[in-house]
Amino acid sequence: MTKEEFRKRAHELADWMADYLENKESYPVTPRVKPGEIYSKFPDLAPELPESFDTIMQDFQRDILPGMTHWQHPSFFGYFPANNSEPSILAEMLMATLGAQCMSWLTSPAATELEEKVCDWLRDAKGIDPSWKGSIHDTASTATLSALIAARERATGYEINHRGFTGKEKFRVYASSQVHSSIDKAVKIAGIGLENLVKIPVDEHFALVPDELEKAIQADREQGYLPLMVISALGTTSSTAVDPIADITRICDRENIWHHIDAAFAGTALLLPEYQHLIEGHEGADSYVFNPHKWMMTNFDCTIMYLKDPRGFVHTFSSNPEYLKTRQDEEVNNYRDWGIPLGRRFRALKLWFVIRSYGLEGIRLKIQGHLDLARKAEKWIRNEENLEILAPVNFNTLCFRYVSENTSQEELNSLNEAWMNAVNQSGKAFFTHTKLNGNFVIRWVIGQTDVEEKHIQEAWVLLVDTLKATRKGF
């Protein structure tokens, strides 16, 4: 592609992108395709000869777009959002154009120093201890894995990095029974072993019970285990439950255990001062992670990890062969040493664009708007006969289900699952589910960038009408 054609096609794509953002509500939220249907549309062998951009775009429109789930649709209410915004998209275009590999200060000084600055901005805006320092990762899964490995090395004097496992290690990691599945994956990858992830019971609000944590730690110590880390959740995935951060910090401080705070989704709410009490006591913890790519209009991927003492990460992850050494190394942050990957994207740029384009005030207004919409939806559910909410509405996620007297849990679970699937098959809205105390519940997450009251009203009508039809089939 020549530079002249690139200019022409870039303008065409900019128009397509703007049209998509204007018309995204016209698409079904989820596609009606069968497994393998998209795969079968493509030839068995890669093309030997170049094809025109027009042909490629035609195939994109015909074969790719109809098979996409439209995460930016205002009626996407499933999982947690991965919302974006126009400023973030434009910054992503600049990132791709620059093509920088920002592994160290020397490879792009502006990228390194902007990363430090935007992390400081959000640290202060969220009420995190001002002595903590942040860096940007791809996802919370990677950041949490990094913290677990750093905790492992700190507890063993950084010996496993050098010797490897001896086979005599008996580590333990603790988290609530509601913890995200990425924790299970992390303990496997870090060599801790899934059997050594201790799931602590939760209370009626699905938050970790500190007394149960203490009992588990003491019992493990008596059996010769070495407790490494406690992961507390500020907003669990199933129900956005909030663990008692201060109590857990006190336990970890007394027991000399790494305390990692997982605020992947709900951490954005801390930009609202009235939510900052949720991390009281975090000053004694060791790490905190949240995802601007979930609820802060910064398109995937962009995760920030804050550390009480980055030196532990540097000792764990630093690898400094001769070809990476620079004369500035003692004066700067080389963020390649603050986590797992050597290569790093210029993610700070899109975060900078979003913060400056909206301002903290504009971001807070968006978040508050989502919280207000969730409160309205909560009232509708509570006022509807035979519907119940099974978890506290701490933020903008509602966990609800249909209930009926003299109906078994199994039958209710089947009915609620059928209800949700029927709603999703309409293509007009998309919900996901979880199970709380064995009950199948529908999760309604209201956090899309452009979601408005009309969208939740339309979703509510769809839910009510579909439930009536679903009940007739049971």
C-alpha cells in the first residue's frame, strides 16, 4: 500500500468508524451464528497474491461484522463492560501509527514519563496513598499474576527465581469463595498449585469473613504451610461484593503476608469521593489493581497496578542483558522490570486522551449516571411481583431472578436460564449470569459509555415480556 492510498483509506475508515459509532444501536447486540459458520467462509489456504483493500473491506462487512458481538452497544449488559470512547479510539490510532515498543525509558522517553504521570493523576484522584507508584499492564489477570510471583519471591528471599522449586515448598494463597477465576489461573501458572488456593467463606453480603481468614492462616501455619498472599476484592465479579479491606490489611500486616487488592471493575468508582472509604486501610497493603478499560471509557486493554514498594517487583522481574543496558537506567523507571512482558505498548496515550478530553469531572458524571440508572432498575425489579435481588447493589450491577413458591431450586434455575437465553436470542439486549448460593441469577451491568435511561427501559420491557412467554413453557 502506498502512502497516497494509505491516506485515502484512512479517511474512508475514519468515516466508517464514525458511522459505526453513530449507528451501533442498529446492530443486534449478539449475532445469530453457529459454531464454525464464520470459519467456513474463509478459504483453506492463505492468498498467495495481494488483494485489493476494497475486496478486503467488502469481506469484512459481509463475513466479519455479522459475526461480531457488539460490546459498545448501549444494551450490552453482560459480564463487565469493556467500554471505549472517541478520544480513546483516536489515541489508539496514534499508538498504532507510532508503533513504539515502550519497554524502557530510552525506547520512548515520552511514553515512560507519561505513564508515570497519568498513573499519579489517577492515584491521587482515587484517594490511594500518595507514596504508591503505578504502572500500566494489559489486564488485571497479568497484573495479579505478577503480584503473586513477586510475593512468592519476597517470601523466599528471591531464591526460586535463581534455584527453582525444591519440591519442599508449601505455599498458601487466600481469597474469598467469590474470587475471580483469574486467581485460580495465577496460582497454577506461578507454581503454587490450585490445591493451595484457600477459598475463605463469605457473609450474607458475599464478602470475605476476616475471622475465617485468620482461622485458615493459623491452621495452615500449624501444618507447616507458608502463607504468601491474600487477595481481597473490591467488587467481586459475580455480585460486586466488597471485602473488608482494613480488617484484611491488619491480618496481613500482623502475619507478614502480601495483601493484593483486586478492584478490576469497581475501582473506577473511587473517582467519586463518596466511594473512597471502601479502601480505608489500604495503606498497609502491598498492591492494588484496577481496569480503566472496564468502566473508564478507555478501550481494551489498559490496567493499572499500584505498588506500595516497586522494588520488590524490580527484584523479581528485572532481566538486564547487555543489549538492554542504558546509561540512564539509574535515573529512570524502566517499566519492563515492573511486570512479566518485556515488550510494552504505549497504553498511557489513550488514558491521557480520555482524562484530558472528559476531565475528572466528566468521568465522574458518567460513572454517577450509570449508578443512577442502576438504582432505577433496582426499583423496577423490587416492585415486580415474583422477582428478587439476591445481592447488595453496591455499584451498578444487579443480580436478580424469578421466584415462585413451591418450586424447586432446580426448576427455578432452569426457568431463569431459559428466560435469560430467550432475551439474549432476541438480539435486543445481552445479559450474563452467575450462581449465588446455588441459585441461577441474571446479572444486569449498566456501564456502557452511551447507555441512557431509554436503553434500560427498553431492556426492562423486554425482560418482563419475555418472562411471561417463558413461564408459559414451564
